[in-house]
Amino acid sequence: MLEMCDLLIEHVSGQSELADDPVIQAAAQRWIEVLGEAASRVSEEIRQGHPEVAWREILGLRVMMARGYFHIDQDIVGSVVDRDVPELRDQLRVIADSLASSEGDSPA
């Protein structure tokens, strides 16, 4: 999930070309789909432990991207990438760091 956030931030965030460039549109849509698919595989324990993450919205956006082929509003995609993805990335980094530190605390 972090990788998809990084790709979206690096290649799509702030891109005024999003509305006009079908390659950027396709990449953004695919990365959002992959992000949602990965979120669907996050354990219920982690989801419940991190209610600050908009899990339901991430999953819903993935469904919208996967099934809304000709009805995807690029303004919404741009807004999600610019507004929501950086915050999500920060939240995921905290979760990943906490998981890594808890794994490091267990005896080998």
C-alpha cells in the first residue's frame, strides 16, 4: 500500500495533466485499484486497531475505479491523490513502523 501511495504522490499529485493525459489517468486509476485491493487484505485486527484509516472509503473507491470504467471523474481522482493519499501514506507508515518494532521486540 505504501508503494502505491508513493507512486500516486510522485507521478500524479499536483499533475494538472491528469484531466488531459489518458496515460496518467490510467496509471492513477490502476494504482488506486491496487491500493484498494491491498486494503481488502489487511487483517481485521489491524483495521480495528487503526480506525483513523478510512478503510471503508479505500475499499469503496477501489470498487468505483474497477467498475466505473467510463464514468470516472478525474477531478475526484486528482482530489483523492492530492488530499487523501498523503495522509493515508503517513498513517500507513505509522502502522508499518509499529508492526516492525513489535516484530523486533519478540524473541527469536
